Amino acid sequence: MDIDDIVDDLLEGGGDEGTVAGICAAAAEAAAVCVMGDDAEDARGWGGRAPGSRTLKRGDCMWFAQYLAPVPVYSSRHFRKRFRVPLTLYRVLEAELPAVELTLLQRTDCTGRQGHPVFVKILNSLRRLGNGASFEDLDDQAHMSVESQRQAFMAFLRAVRTRFGPRFLNQEPTVAELQTISDRYAARGFPGCIGCVDCMKLIWKNCPRALKGQYHNPKDSKLAVLSCEAVVDSDLYCWHWFAGRPGTNNDRTVLDNSPFFLDVLAGRRQMHLPGGYELNGQQRDWLLYLLGDGAYPRWAIFFLPNHAAATEKEKHVAMCQTSVRKDVERFFGCLQGRFKILRGERHEWSDETLLLIAQVCIILHNMIVFMRKSRALDGEAADDHDHPPIDLVAEFDEPDGDGPGAPGAPGAPGAADEQPGPPAPAPLHALLGSYDAVMSEDGHMALRGALSDHLWNLRGEN
């Protein structure tokens, strides 16, 4: 049926000529629009970025009224549950990050329209870290395009690592902190222990084919896998995090390339307490040690489980070592439970982006642990609507003269002038002596025998 037959049927049905002409004009206009759209898409060759149909203003998001208003709809408990960080920590991020990354500020475009506010960019980034959602999943909540979300997310990651990385990522503990960690492990039966070490795996689905051979381990996955090494204490504070070196596809290759253990071998890492530690009633000036699994070598800085235990004493020692070593397993479970973006298969195209995400998750986790230890989160538990009576920025700028705001610390004014240069290389005989002391199997066996007697004596006393 052509257009003439349609017009004749309309006229015979009793319609007037004006109505029929309007219907025909509308139909012709709709057909022209369809043809022009098809031609434009064919000329472009792909769908492209179609303009959105949002009628809301930029940043017209309900998150402020729901969580950040003076009288919010939801309490701080709901905020922590949905954004995976305490509200107190969010206040610190909102105050500090825009000064580091200017793209997080609310700006005006060339047409005079206001951009997205700071709280939308930060909360959107936190929700993606916590839920592992894609940018498309968050569009209906943040009212931001996919590209705007991606740019804000990358700016957020860079700002967190730049501002808080020197304080909360791979920061070497002081002698006092080592003593505190050793005392806590001594109360659990392991004097001289300063933490647990292990590796977790990040599956990288979109790894380029040219790089897949460098990160492939058939035992873990058919896809590329990044092995991440962590050293944590009993508070689940991560003192060391290392990942991403090409060829590090299992625990031993990660150990061979780890900056932490390379510093220990070279004698650049503090692995002694000033007065030593007491073990079996004797004051021993031995190296401090870590709890590891059977994948690590028999060095003097590792206390490993005995998987071939035959006697009751050996079985008891292996059980004690395995139970305390679960601190690092708890850390991995807590980290992946809080930031679900580290679970499952990652779809980033660059290993730098993947490692940046992991580093920011470690930094935020350490900040939460630090706030819990300093009791900065007690205000949220006491009253959801009142802010805790502490200066949060000063809390992180000057944590007992030990943080970025302390004189001579990274990020402090004038720190570049006060910081010493790189240490002078140690003499060859001292370097070889440090290697021999750390990699000594005799030292490992002596530590195992002394700790076994200590744990067995504790069992008899209890």
C-alpha cells in the first residue's frame, strides 16, 4: 500500500483535508529524520557517543541530602556500609584531595554551566572501589557520564596516592613501633615476630597479549595474574605492599624482586631491637622474623610451618604458627571484603591503572586502621549527627610527630631541604655479611628450635 492509497482511505473515512494533510506532513518528517539518522550512523561507522537525555543539572545528586547534610537521612553507619569507608575518613578526603588534584574541584565550562561538585566525584569513586561496579552502573545515581566518571575516578586515585601515600604506603616502622608489634606477638607466643607475609592474586582479564607471558601462572588461572606481596601485623596494618613486577608470578619470584627483602638483605632495613628480645628466658640479639608459609626459603628472618610434623611437640608448634599466621589471610579477606573491586577479574587495559587501584585500597585500609587505633572513630559510634571533636586534618598531618606534617617527613614544608640524600653504599664485606646472616639456614634452624621449646613450655604452663 503506497501513500496515495492511505490518503484515499483517510478521506473516505470522513476525515477532513486539513487533518489528513497534518498526518501526512508528520509522517514525512518522521521518515526524513530516520533516513538522516541512518545516513549519519553509516558515515560515522560506529555508534559513537550519543548525547544523553538528562534533564537534571550537573551534580543534582541526592547523596548530599542523604548522607552529608547537617541532618542526613541516613546515619554514618549506613554511609560506611554503602561507601565502605567511615564518614570521618570521607571528611578528611574531601578537605585534602582537591588541593592536590585540581580536577576534583567544581569548575565552570565554556557555556557557563557548573560542573560536578567535589562530593559527587569522591563518593562516586568510593562507591566504585567498594562495589566494584562499572561506570554505567553508577550513572543513574551520580548523574555523570561515563567519561566524566572515569576522569574523576583516575583523579581521585592519583590524589589519594600523592597526598597519603608517603604516610600510609610502604612506610618503614620506627624502632618504637617495632617494639610494640613484637610485644603483641610475644603475648601470643612469638617474641621477636614483627608480622606475617604472604601473597594474594589479582586476575587480570584484559591483559594485552604481549604482556600475558610475563604474568601467566597456570596454577592460578588461565588468565594473567598479578602476585601481590604484603607484610601485616596483628592489627591488620599493612607495612609493606609490592606487586606488578614482570615475571613475578608466584611467591618465590615476588620474594626475589621485593624491595622490602632486598633492603633486608643489604642491611638497609631495621631488623634488630636495641635490647634484643627474650626467648626461653634468655635475651637474644637475633634478627627479627616474619611468619610465612612453606613457599618461603629457610632464612633466619622466616619462621615456617612444619608440614611433616611427627611428634606432639611438632604438631603443636605447627598449629600455633598456622593460627597466628592467619593475620595476613584475615588482611586479604578484609581488604577484598571492603573493596570488592579487588575481587574477581579485572578489566583494566593497563597494569599501571590496576596497580594504582590496589595501592589506593591499601592506603585507605591503613588509614581506617590508624583511625581505629587512635580512637578517631569513637565519635561516629557515640552520635551519628555530630562530628568527632578532633581536628581531622591535624590528626593525619601530625600523627605524634611521625607523619607527613612532621618536620623532615615526606610532604612537610621544607622537607626537601631537611631530608638526607641516599645512603652511602655499604662496604662489600659488610654487604656479604648481611646476606650471610639473613640467608643462614643455621640461623633458621636455631630459631625454629628455640621457638619450638618456647611454645611447648607455654603449653605446659597453661
